[in-house]
Amino acid sequence: MLEIKNLSVSIDGHSILDNLNLSVKPGEVHAIMGPNGSGKSTLASVIAGRDEYDVNGGKIEYQGEDLLDLDPHERAHKGVFLAFQYPVEIPGVSMTNFMKAAINEKRKALGQDPVVAKDFLKMIKEKMALVKMDPKLMSRSLNEGFSGGEKKRNEILQMAMLEPKLAIMDETDSGLDIDALRIVANGVNSLRTSENAFVVITHYQRLLDYIVPDYVHILYNGQIVKSGDKSLALELDDKGYEWVKEEVNA
Amino acid sequence: MTKDLTPYITAFDLMEQNMNGLKNSSIYPLRLKAMAEFEKLGIPSNRHEEWKYIKVSRFFKELPAIANPTIEPSIDLPEFLPSLKANRIVCIDGVYSEKNSSFIDEGFNSYFRSLQHAYNANDPIVFNYLNKLLKIEEQHFAALNMAFAQDGVFIHLPDNFSPDFPIIIVNVVTGKHLVNSRNLVVIGESSSAQIIEKVISMEDSAYHNAATEIYLQENAKLHHTVIQDERKDLCLINNTEVLQKRDSQYNAVTVSLNGSLIRNNLHVRYDGENCDCHLNGLYFGRSSDLIDNHILVDHRKPNCTSNQLYKGLLDDKSEGVFNGKIFVREDAQKTNAFQSNQNILLSDNAGINTKPQLEIFADDVKCSHGATSGQLNDEALFYLQTRGISKERAKALVSYAFANEIVEKIENESVQNYVREILLDLFELTL
């Protein structure tokens, strides 16, 4: 589904990703871990299409198509989703209008008619229950004044509404207490199918108790330096990143 | 360079000759004085501090002909919010059109007269109020208006009378000429009203110079909405002066969405304690539009509050000006005065000149002001894009939301929806 080959990315002349390779198949959950500044969020942003990064080499293939050729909204239409580490507050744009616009833009791109109001309401009610979000938030402005936990749950709500094929979750666990973490993880787990894939970026093993990965990768200095199964995450939790750094630098 | 005013002097002389009976009315010396002042002031140039950023002289290279409103034109008037139940006052080229006006509030017709009617009757009440707030010695276009406006709207609500329905004042400009329209509004003690003003132009290259004086007596309340949305090449100059007595409230929303040149002078003065005003504005400039809002709130008495919120979207090569003055006089202790001007520049070639001006002579006051101008937030646009909304639509959505904050301040829901539809259309959005 996702093939990243020799990807090198820089911003303002500083190299961030350096010959990175990653392969994700449908139905899989990949966790990407790594110390601060290793390039995790950059990888997420580049897959979603943020344009302030310079791609200096390599390619990202998604369902056989060159992802780097597409605008961010086109990637979204094809099923790529990024759950933000810091969801943006957008005053004045109501949750309802935003969600409807997002769904209808995708439907339009797929040659479908706009969603019927009744179906939309039913769907949103269902998905809000899934992430235990207060329905009153729908009449509020997008993320404006939402608590940290509400913002993260809102990301999962949007994911549930848009039904992506490839979801990148950028430190969705940061700033969540254990209850919110469980709700978010439950939301993700209920969306897992054999057709879609998740790339979960996290600092901590904690999240991976709830969202169990098939693969764990360690990102360091812009490269994936070690891959393994979920036991690698436990090892990291136990020993920290120092031994990885030493191994790489040796 | 002083503009040659000969065409206006000739026009004024001609008007005078045709006035016959009116020479006995108190309006006559007022007009003579106004014309004399206008001859001194002329059309303002950029060297004038108050006209520095708006090249009004560009629109007056050739003086536009003064509309000759003696001929009642037989035209089909475009309708404005036909479904809204309201007391409708229509003026064509500055002259009240009884034929096109209609009142639904019982008793409202006792409280409305055309100014010409009042002048002819030499009604002393009208002269208690007329031209007392506008300063023809200083304000170029107020002087021009006083000299030439032949008619207009005189609303005088008695004490304790609040019409059930809004009052719509439509000013129609029929040709490529300059119309001087005039409103005089007195809201009696403990009365309240809603006034919606709208200019309709039948032609491009038309000029409208409005002068409005509003008096709010004790505990009176007025919601005042001004809609400037004709998508034509127009020059609109709007001079509004408000005087508030104690416990009164004035809420204004000015929406400027049409082309070329708009200059709004909105001045509010407090003449009693415990007054409050909310002055809101939305402007959206495109192509080479110039939109200038000059606001003044004059706190002369203690325990009053005022709020100014003006928001601007500027695209293409358009330019905006915001000049917001707050005076707090020595006696005006316990004043709360706030001002905010926020701008989004949608193009690299658009510009905004924003200038807050606070002059505070009392010591126990709370005043704040803030001005922002910038591009749309990239982070917000990217967020929307990752949800499948194209950059263009994301921009439109965020701009619309920015503008909608002001639309929500409009008292009347039908008018809110009217403005929203225009905005959605301009942004090519459907919600």
C-alpha cells in the first residue's frame, strides 16, 4: 500500500530524513518510535503533503501511485489521513460545516453525490459515540476552546468519518490521560480492517499496549535504524534510546 | 491644487433660482452657508490628514453632475429583501418617493415625514436637529450635502414608541451623477428601533454622498445596519453622526462589499451617563477598491462603554483604511472603551492602513485597542487540506468564517442571511 524508498527530505537546507525506507501493507499497524528530533513528525507531514519541506530524493508510492505528485487534498481523497499532534483551532468554521465540506469534497472527487443530511447526522452521531465526544461540540467552531483530550478525540472522529485507507497518527497519545488514551485507542481498533493500515508515531510504549503494532521501527537521525515486532517497543521502554544511538554510532 | 468648483457653484445658483417659496424657510440660509463653506473646503486632497490614504480626488477629477431630482423617473426599482416585513422608505436620487414607500406599523406614518415636507412647512422641530451634529465648517462632504440635498428622511419617534418592524431606507441612484441624500433620525425616550440602510445604483460610475444625523434620547436604543453591496463601480461617501443621551444604546453594523471607493465616517458622541455603543464593520475589497472607515467615539460623560470591531478582507490590489479614534474627556471617568481592527490580506498587492488614535484625559478608565493584519494561517489551511478540502476552498472557508463574526452582529436575521448569501457567492462556497 505504502512504499517509501530512499526518501531524503530537508527544510531550509537542513537534512531531516536521509534515505528512509518503509513498506506498509493493508491490514498492518506500524509503530514508529524515536527520540526527539529524529524526524518522526517530518515523515508524517511529508506523507500528508505539507509543502514547506524539500524532497531531495527518493519517492513515496501509495497504491502504486506517486504520492509526491498530489496536493494534500488529493491525497486525502485517495484515503490518506493525518491525525495531527497539535490539531489546529479554526475560529468561525463550525464542526458541522467543516465535516460536511470534508465529506462532500471527497464524495465529489469519487464522483458521488453530496451526502444526504439525514445520513450525515446519523453517521456523525454514531461516530461521536464511538469516541465519547459530547454532541454539543458539533455546533462549536473547529477545535476552538476544545480541551487537549477533546482535540485528540476529534481527530479520531474525523478519521472515523473519512474512513481512510492509510492513517498516520502523529503522537496522538501526547498529553492524554489514561482514560482518554483508552478511548482513542478503542476508536482506532474499531476502525481496523484487513483493507486499511495505520502508521502510529509515538514516544512511548504505553499507547502500544492498546494499539498493538505488527511492526515497530526506530527512527534516528532521519533513518530507520532498527525494525522488529512489538517486543522492540518494550525493550525501548526498558532501556531507553541510548543503546540504539550507541549501536548506530559504533 | 484647488479644484475648480465652478460647475457646482453654477448648479447651486440654478437651484436657488428655482426655490421660490423656500427662500422663506429656515433651510435657505443653512444652504447658503453650507455652499459658502464648501467653496472654502472643496474636494479634499491627500494632503489633508483625514484623507491621507484615500485618493478621493481621483474620483472627482471631473466633478460629477449633481443629480437633478425634480424629475420623478419611471423606472423599475430592484427589490431589496422583499420578503422582510418592514416599514419601507424609498428615496430616488435623494427625493422621497411616496409611491415606492410603504409602512406596516400602525402609527408609523405619523412619525415619518420627508425633509422637504418639513422644510416647506418650516417646521421648527426639524431645525432643532438638522445640521447640529455634522460640521459643515470642517467636513467637506457634509457641506456639499447640506448645500444640495433637497429632500430626505425625517424619522421622529416619540417617547415610548417602538415600531414592531424594522425601518428600511433605500436610496436609489438612477444615473451617473452625484446624489446627496439625507437622514434625520430622532428616537424618543425609552423607544427603540431598527434601521437598515441600503443604496441601490442603476448605473456604474455613480456617486452617493449621504449625511445622517441620529439622536438617541434617554434610554433609547437603535440597531443600525448599513449595507453597501452593489457590485458596481461606485463612489459612496457616508457621514453618520450620532448623539446619545443617558442610558441609550447604539448598535451599528456597516457591511462594505461593493466596488471602487467607500468612505464611511461614523462619529458617536455621548451626552449623558451610562451610554453604550457597539460599532461593527466588515469590508471586503477586491480589484482596486478603496474602503475607508473613519470612526470616532467621543466619551464626554462618565460611566459609558464603547466597542469597535472592524474586520477586513483585502484581495487583489484593494486597499483598506481603518482610523479609529477614541476620545475620553476629563469628565468621562469610569469609561470602558475597546477597539479592534483585524485584517486578512488575500493578495500580496493588497494593503491596509490602520491607525488607532486614543486620546485620554480622564484617569479612571479602561481602554484597549488592537490591530492585526496578516495572511491566512498556513497551518489552518494545511489542516483543512489534509481533510480533503482544496487550498482554494480552505481559504474561502476560513475567510467566510472570519467575516461571519461581523454578520452575526446584525440584529435582523433576514439581513444576516442576505449578507451571508452574498459572501458565499463571492467565495463560491455552498454550506
